[in-house]
Amino acid sequence: MKVKIKNRGNGWVSGKCGDYTYEAKVYDDESKFGINGGRVSKMTMYDKNDNWVMNYDRGWDIEPDEDVVDCYANIIEVLENYKNVKW
């Protein structure tokens, strides 16, 4: 599934994957606060009705369920390899 990404500045990005939109804070380096020790320290995914379906803010508030896990995995892969973070 294709992941669209828009750089919003200060490490914040937003985009879309399938029927879901997301916002995330991406750092240049991996962190113990990131998802799986990675570069994404904050991320929220929304469904088409703007309901939260996943939220991570230096820890899990809402873990992705089986309905969103494919988009979530694709987004994380793209963000972990994203080289255009502008501070």
C-alpha cells in the first residue's frame, strides 16, 4: 500500500495510507522513546471519520489493531527511512 508523506517542518510529517491519515514526529536519529527504538517518537493514525485508530506518544496509548496494522507497518517503514526531515 502506497504511503503519501508531507513535510510540515520541525520534524513533523503528515500523510495518507489507504483509508487512513496520520501525523508523526520523526527525528534524525533513533531513540529509546521511538516506536521500536526508532526515529518516530509520536504518531497518530485516523480513520476516514477522524477517529483515532492508533496513537503513540513516547509510549503506546492506542496500539494498532488488525484492521490498521498493514498501513501502520507501511507508514513506519517509510518514516524510518525518510531522509527529508527539516528542522
